[in-house]
Amino acid sequence: MSYEKTKALKTEFTEKQIQILEVAETLFAEKGFDGTSIRDISKQAKINIAMVSYYFGSKERLLQSLIVYRTSDIKKQLENLIEEDLEPIEKVNKLIEIYINRINNNKGIYRILHFELSSKKREQNLVAFTEFRKGNLKYLESIIEEGQRKGVFRKDVIIPLITPTILGTFFHFHMNKTYFENLLNLTTETLYNNYIKTNLTKHIQQTIKALLIYEN
């Protein structure tokens, strides 16, 4: 799919389209993109198979629409963050909170993306996500460059590596969920999610701060 066609994807969806997208997300996460058919989606959503094709055209375009649906609100949050009257490090901390909260509450789409991005044959169908990541990087660059201009952040920061540092820490924690639940005595799902929201997020903020701030 070309970038022009990706830009043409809708960013607002009807109630019926959202129902289809959420069913598709569940099935893609459980069975994989290749293991899920349009028929599976229509059956689970309890709608005629022709309606899925009518709304989205193809399974690949449905995946693109799902990515747009699940990521468009982050773009708005980051746009608002850039305009806030905060110091650069406060913006970085808030950006980390936005990332971790968004991913932890939407693990399905990121599980799908993890597997699809590892498939070379699918790269061309993930233009929407590539553009999303490039856009997010520009917001991060804006914040860090502001801190550099103010003499607060180091000049030798490799900005494109900041995001994988944030996400890599989260995904390592999540992929080893049982280990950390036992190690940290997180006996309920609520305790586990609260730990991510507080302790893990703070740890990541401290790690990124150490990368950005000049040593005393």
C-alpha cells in the first residue's frame, strides 16, 4: 500500500466498523494475521462477510485501519504535550507515561505488530505504523532538542534509541510476566498493572533521565 493510500485511511470509524476492528484485533493477536480469515472475523463479529469487504476492502487494509484506530489518540496526546508549559525533562517523563499507559492498555495491537514487523513480506503493508513511528520520533526530537538548546540535555544523545530503550524495558518486563509476578509478589492483575504504572514507569523515567542529563 502506498503512502498516499495510507494517508487516505479514515481516522474516524462508525460503531459497526469499530466492532469489526476490535474483533479482528482479538483474532489477529490470538491466531496471527495469516491464521485469521475475513470469514473468521465476520463470523466472530456476527455480520455478513461482504460487509467486512465493503467497509475495509481487504484484510491488509483492515490491519492498516486497525493500526490507525489504535494509534491516532497517541498522536493527539503528543501534540498537546508539545504545547504544554513544562520543562523538557517533565515533557520526557510525561511522554514515557503516555507510552507505557497506552501500550499496557492495548497489548493486543502491539503483539500483532511485533509479529507482523518480523515478517519481511508484511513490511509493505505496515506503512501506517511506520509513519506513526516517524511522527512520534519527531515529537521526541522536538522535546530533546528544546532541552539541548536550554543546556539541560546532553548534545551526544542518540535520539532514535530513546524510544526502543523505553519500549524494550516494558516489553522485557511484560514478556517475563510470571517471573516478575513471583519475584515482586504481584499476586493479582491489579497489583501487576499498578506496578507498571508506578514503579516500572518511574524506573524507565530515571533511566532515560540518566541518558539525557549531564553528569554532575
